[in-house]
Amino acid sequence: MTTMRNKRKADWRAVAARVTGVLVILVGILLAAGLCNANPSDNPVPNIFKPESTPADWVFHLSAFVLAITGVIFCGRCQLARICRNKVPPAER
């Protein structure tokens, strides 16, 4: 008799844990949807691609500079890999 009660309690706890998990996920989704539903007047910056302040402009130029440097490094590395690959005879590949 006690094993049957313990089994029912375990089943009830599993159901309660699943229901709690589903409710937490549902509340999280609803809160995220509420945060995404902002009015354009609430946002002080109208467009993220047009920096309005000096620090934002500086960060934009710095990010473009870093992107250009990494692009040059990537192209150089690809060229070196292509050169090294062509120097190895096909029998050794």
C-alpha cells in the first residue's frame, strides 16, 4: 500500500514539474513578446545603422576598420594556403 502511495506521489511530482516548466516557458515567451512590441517613439536612436552620437560614430568607424583588417588577413591566409597547396606534389597529398 505504501509503495502505491509513493508511486502516485512520484507521478504527481513529475506532472507538476512538467506543468511548471511549461508555464515558465509560456511566461518567458509572453514577456519576450512584450519587450519586442516597442513603439518607435520609445527608441531614442531611430536607426542603428546611422549613428547619431560621437561615441557611436567612433565605434562604427572602429568596427569598419577591424572588419577591413580581418578581411585582409583572411584573403592573405587563403592565398598562402593556395600557394602552399600548389607546391606539394600530387603524389604526397
